[in-house]
Amino acid sequence: MNALVLAITLLGGAVDAPKTQLEGTILSIRGNIYVLRPSLRPKITRVLIGPKTEVMAYERTNAAVLKPGMRIAAGGRYAKETGLRVRWIEAAEKPIGHLKGKRTGIRTSPDGKWGNTGGTLKTVQPFVIRDDEGKEIKLTLSPDANIWHDFLVDRRNLLIGTRVFVSGTTAPDGVVQAESVAPNRDHSATGTMFGRILGVRGRTLVVQPRYTDDRIQVDLARNVTLQREIRLDPDTIKVGDRVTFWGEQRNRPYDQPRSDDLKAIALLVGPGMYPRSTGKGGGSVLRGRLTALEPDVRFRVDGGKTIKIVVPAQMITARLVPVRPSDVRAGSSAMLVLSRLPDGRFSASSVVLDASPWVGYGG
Amino acid sequence: MLAMHPSRSSLRTFCWCLLFTGSTATAVPVDVTTFHYGNQRLGWNSAETSLKPANINRNSFGKRWHAKLDGRVPGSPLYLSGLNVSGSQRDVVFAATNQNSVFALDAATGKTLWSRPRLARPLIDAEFRGSWFGDERYGVLSTPVIDRANNALYVCGVRQKGLRQHFTVWSLDVRTGATRPGWPVDVKATDGGTRFEAGQVMQRGALSLVNGWVYLPFGGRGDTPPWRGWVVGIDTRRPQAPQRGFCASPVTDGAGIWSGGGVSSDGSSLYAVTGNGDFDLNRGGRNTGQCVLRLSPTLAFSRQAKDYYTPSNYKYLDEQDEDLGGATALVLPPQPGRRPNLLFTGGKDGLAYLVDRDRLGGVGGEVQKERLFSPVDAPYHEGIRATPAYFDGGAAGRYLFVAGDQPGPNDNLGIAALRLDLDPRSNETRFRRAWTLKKAINGPSSPIVTSDGPRDAVVWIVETNDGEGSNLRAYEATTGALLYNSNEDEKSDRFDEGRRFTSPIVADGRVFVGARGVVCFGLTQEVAK
């Protein structure tokens, strides 16, 4: 989940006081028990996703989606004199997830400079909400506010390898009773899993998901994409090289301030590309030529302008080459994109042999 | 290291004796060349003859100057007295910022004597943490170290070179700021088949200088996997020579060495305390999460129980994110009893640990452990994340001062002062609480102690408040009586952005605090040296 969504959820959490919130990757599914490896606390956690658990999705959007009657959680800078200047909003057509919790007034941080609130949106212009005690609160909507739209999705979105954000309570046995679960739709394709191939029989693989002793059976889909990741030494990449960057740009209509700078997830040499999320969460894939490595990394996009590349720690530098089904052998580590078949088995639409998780995909 | 001069070598010997005999010092200038006054990390300046409980109060003591530098000072300032800069003798404060800049300031006025702005471009949040949304800069994140004999200051910063991140160590001439020949060097260590990956780690722990080698500890970046704890050594005489490396968790993630005090040393061994991560030394493994480790100067580790300690509940601590490595291990001076050589440390679980330096004890082999901070049922433990300080008051007793983030049992708040005494039954030194504060300290720095030999001891600490409204506090060391709180005088003495994980320093009657720049406190009528 986006860091800001996490931030607002945590702020909302201060109101609702849920006992546990964690982000992590589903490692295995045993009935209603989902085993997660949290991203920041890399200890295995069991999560009960029961019939009352809401499976939600988040979509970043703009102020046009806000309509009177929507359930709102909002936060931002606060001053006694000027009230709350909203920098982020979560909105939904009906109370779901932590938006269900009772909200009264404006809660402020101990230093009094940040605040959060929530309730039902009364009017957009001016921006007025009504809290759960009926009090109307006028807010200032910052033009650079980040706005997320929450909605319910099918629980079949929860697959082994899916990164999710869980909100709930922890039972004495350590199992988190999930009140809501939100699959992360950033970057990687839904159902992305890392593991080790233990056996191959025809087009069926036996895979051990990372961090578990589990075994799952995976059938290669008829149109499966098979590739191998060959890691490259970043020091071998030179100015003038043709490369592909996959990453995030902040040049969408709702990004403030907007920038063409790209925060890279991976630098790829050659035509191969990792499977990625469809739609808005998949990031940008830009092909072009490196024009500078110092003091900043600069890149001229094919047919476009030169942009700055922000290189985060552990950006992957690799070449992806196509392989044949016969190259898929026991012992390989792999990244797989899975979907669930009606009989409970898994089907892989993409396999990248020798792929290792990129930073932030630790869980 | 706490040293005095002129006649530095003899006075250093004198000072060393002072640590163990409690005899009285005369007024001699001191140097603060490393975190907490020495590789033992005791945090005790026993040669402070100007600042006394009698004159530390708002009438006679306060803020003298604030040098607003180009960024935050994440580590402790350092200090050299009587340094020849531009042809005149100066007392000099050194500070390194998160902008990868280093400054030498006149200790009397705060004026910049020399500066090295942006030794390298610092990283932005998107580069360091992968987040678009922060505006922090990441450059120097730790306390440098000074080799006065060679006029060298060593400082480590993170930078981007092309497509890689690097931790780079510069050696600057303390008199001019010029980069010394052979430097800078990038950290490039290996341990067995494991290679140091700068992009995985954070360098918060203070640098140590032991027998000509600079040692740098590394922890994770907010536990974002994959990461591995490391200690890396660089030979200052041959900076381009192969580096020494110890990876604390070569097989799985974790075992970061993240305490602001870095690694401590008794001169022949190094002591590192690790945080979260797998522990399997007792099963023949190589992962050292939640341990106190003894490393040789070559960074060899025996994996034997005599050379490591971990609490018996290491697995629980790991699962609960209660890192043992919240504090650097203090190498205590010899104590009475059958176990004279002791280490003292504390963890995020809020417990203080005393272990035998001659035989660290393996799993559960501590001499004593006791909860000082953080209730057992706290939803999240942030008990001890600051390195304690030690004081030997002679007949007044030997003390440890431990700062904690959360309330503890027996109404422990803010600082727990522990007295070390010989337990006649076990014939071993044990600690017991002497006093605690009546109010909590929000985001405490590591405390330090000053005294004039065994007398006039004062505990200094910064309440960071994690940002605005930080304050310097001074307490009488044997009673805990508050002497000074810089926020009492909002107009003149307030400052912002005091830093966690580090400590103020006191030298020659002045207190220097790293914040956004350096803040200096002292007597309003300064006593001439």
C-alpha cells in the first residue's frame, strides 16, 4: 500500500483504535488462515480472513470523485486559528474498513500541528463534513491533497504472493483477526510470488513459497511468459547505453507537484520486462538512452525529453531473456504470477527464473 | 577519546588513572575525539572543573551561541582544545551534518573556522528509503572520530555514485579541512562469501578508532528487508588496502548494529550489540541476532559462548521487535568481586544487562538483567535506545545512568541511576537503582556525566521531543536533582531538533549539542581557562 494510505490509515486508526495493522505478503492459504510475512517486521504472522472481513481496494484519484454523502477520513496540517488544511483524504461511497469507526471532532498530534478527522461529506464547495455527533466541520482542501477512493473487491484477489494491508485485532494465540484486508496494486502484478521450484513434471511445477516449508502445485498457463533474470553489475552500465527503466513518475493529473522524474524499480537491458500490475499501479516503463550518470542519472526517453532518474537503494539492474519450458528446472528460484483455478490449484501466467525480490518487496 | 594536554601522553595516562582511582584532576583542557569520550563508551568526562552543581542554574548558565549549519547534526559533536588553526591556537568543535558537510567551529564563538560543504551530494528520501514523500536528506548519519596525533578526522557519509549507493569515509585534516592523501574510500567489505551492500544498510553508529583502524557499524534502514548487520574496518595507514568485514547475519536478514554509540572496545577486542534477526549460534549457525558479540580486531568471531551473549528469550524479543542492541555496550572499568571485567548494555525491551566480559556467557548467561523501562505489557517497546553513562564517585559510589523512553517498574521515568555495589553473597558486582526522575523524558539522547574527579558530578541529557522544543537538562548525579532545563528560558535558551541516538558533549566548561547545527551552553560569566 502506498505510504500515504498507510499514514492516513494509521491516523484513522488513532480514532478507531484497532490493535493491529500490518502490511505484508501472503505466503500460504489454509482455509481462512492466511500466513503473512510483514514487510517491515519480517516475522511470519497468521491472519484470519473470515466471512466478515472486508476485502478492499484503494485507488488514487482526484477531488472530482468526492460527492456529498461519502464517508470521509481526512488529515493534514492543523492550526488553531486556521483549522485543518487537508493534505490527504480517504473516501468511500459507504462506511467500509476503518471508515466505519466513529469519528468526532478533530484529533491533533501532541505538538498540535497535525490533525485528522472524519465523518460524512456534506458539501464539497465549501468542504464541510459532518462528524458522528452531528457537528459540522469546515475544512480547507489543499490543492495538492492526495485523495484515495476505497471500494470493496472480491476476495479472490488475495493470492499467495499478494501484498496486502491488514487491519484487525490480535487474538491471544497471535492470530490477527482481520477486519479489513486491502491488496496492494502497486507495481507488481496481482499474484506475484517468489519461491523455489522443487519439482517439474511436464507443465506442472512444485513450488516452495519464500519463507515457508509449504509446497504448492502450479500449472504453467498455455500462454505463459517464461524468462530468466540475469543480474548485471551496475558499474558496467555506461553513458550512451540503451536501457529500459521501470519505475514511478509523479506526472499524473493528481500529482502535486508534478514531475517527470522517475524513481526506478529496475533498470533493464534488452527487451525483457518484469510482469507488472495492470492499470494505474503498474508504473512507467520508459525506453531510451542514458545521457549522464554523474552527478545525477539522466535519461533521454525515445522520442521524448531527457528526465532525471532517482535511483533508490537496491534498484535492480538486470537483463531478462526468454527461456523455453524445458529450461524450467528443479532448484531454480523464481518469480511467478499466479491466479487460482476453480479446483484450488494455481496457474502461472509468467515465470522469471532466478528473479530476486526488489526492495520493498521483501515481504 | 577523552584526553588532556599539553604533555598529552602523560596527562592521558593521568586521566586513565583517574578513571580507576577517583582522584581529583586539576584544570586541564580536554579533547573529545570519539563518541562518549572513549572507546569504552563510558560517557564520563572526569576533568570538568568549571561546571559544577553550584553554578549550573538559569541565573549563571545558559545558551551561549547557536551555529546554524546547513543541516542536522545526527551524531555527537567532537572537540579539540588548543588546535592550531590558521596560525592561532583555538578550541575547536567539529560537527558533521546530514548534508554530508563537515564544519570546524570556534568553541568560544561558534564562528566557522573551516567548512567542507557537501563532500558529496546527500541522498533524498526517494533514494535512501524509497519514499517520494519525505524531504529528509541523508549524508553523514553518525559521529565521526578524530586521531589527534595525526591531525585526522574520519567521517562516513552515504552518497550516490552512478547507479550505486556507497558509504564513503573521508579523512580530513582537522587544522584545515583538507582531504588527506589516500582518501576518501568507499566501504567495500566481504565476509566469507557475503558482500557488503551499501544499499541495504544504514550507518548510524559512531565510528571507532582502535589501533589505527576505523571501525564502522551498520544496521538496517527501518528493517526493510533484505538487510544485514555489519562491522567494517578500514586501515587508516593504508586506506586503499583490503578492508575487514564482519557480517552479523550472513544467512538471513537482520542483526543490525544500529545503536548511536557504535562498537566499543577495551583496546584488544571490539564489542558489538545486534538487534532483530535470527539467532542460531547455539545450533552451529552464523546468524547473530539479539547478541552482544566479542570480535577480534581483525573482526574474527569465534561463535563460541565465551564470545557472545544473548538473552534466553531471544526468540521472543526478535518476534516482538525488542532489539537488544538499543544501547552500545559500556566497557566498565575493573569492578570489585570475582568478575571484575564487565559490560553493561540495554535493549528496546527496557531491560539493562550486565555481562562478564571475560566470558560473555552464551544463551542466558548474563550476570544480571533487570527491567528498567517499558512495561511488560506495552503494545510496542521502546525501552532503552540510548547508550548509558558511567561515573565513579569514589566514596560516593559507582553509578550508571540509563535513559529510557517509556515508564518502567518502580516508577522509573526518564533516567534510572543505578549504583554498582559488591554483592557479598555472590562476590560479584551488581546494580540497583539509586534514583529516578519524577517526569519522563520524551525522546532522550544518550546521557553523559561530568565531574571534577569524584566530585561535582552532573548528568547531562537532551530531551529531543523528536523535533521542535528540544531541551538540554542537567541533573546532580548522585541525587537526580534538576539543575537546569534549557526550556525554562523560552526566549534565549530554546532550540529545536536535538537528535536521538547521540549525546551532547561537555568540554572545558562548555556544553555542545548537535541539533540543526550546534548549540553551545556555558556559564554566562565564562571562567577563563
